[in-house]
Amino acid sequence: PRFITGRSKRKIMDEIRHYGLVESIDEKGLHVRIDQYSACGACQAKNYCSSSGKKEKIIDIFNYQGRYKVGDKVEIQGSTVMGYKAVLWAYVVPLCFTVLILVLSLTVLFPGKEAPAALLALFSPLAYYLVLYRFRSALKKEFRFKVRSLEDDVSIEL
């Protein structure tokens, strides 16, 4: 068996890996379909449970090297830092934005009127996600994935 040294173990832990199939290829890049499982993916009762968490996702990979064709097995790699950034932009920032809007609307915009302040705070994530959607091309540059062919690796089943 191959032993994992401290340095290579750290590198493995700093990566997020998913296995998938090349769904399509166009001038923009590769489009890879991955199956994403929730924490229940390893549960013995997942076939009998109504909350089984399997989702198919399409990952776009813009800068890649190598020759790929539709149906190829591939491994997608990203850094855990990239995952933390995604959580920050998707959950933490909108929560802080909503709390900030609530506090400002209660103290400055509508002092003493909770209903309009609450409505404004409830709709603030919509404004945030619209701005995020507007800048999606900049975010795509920030979140880059690497791809590696698994066509020679027969031990991976998808």
C-alpha cells in the first residue's frame, strides 16, 4: 500500500473532488454532469427514505487541456478555499445584508414601525441575489475547476 505523507495528505484535504461524465462540449468549454449526494448518501436506508439527497449538477469548465469527448469519465477538482468562498457569497453575506437592512430600516427609515421594516428585510435577499446574478461572469472567473480524465481508470464507477 502507498503511504500518504503529511504534505500529500494536506494537498488531498485541500481539494474538493467530484466524478462525472462530460455532458457536452462547445466553444465555451466542457460541461460535466456530476451526481452530488447529501449526507444521507451513505445511509443504509436511503432507498426507503423520501429525503434521499441526490442531485445532478452541471459544472462548466472553461480552461482545460486535453482531448475530451461526450461521455468521457472525468474527475473535477476544486480547492476547499473555493468552497468556503461559495458559502460566504451564497449564505453569509446575504444573511449579514438582511440583518443590516433590518437594523437600518428599524432605526433610520421606519423608526417604531416593524411591519414595513420586516417587509423590507424579507425582500433584501432578492435584491442581493439579483446583484449577484448580474456579476455572475466575474464570479465564474473566481471559481475555476480543474478536470482530469478517468478513461484509463476502470476502478471508478459513475
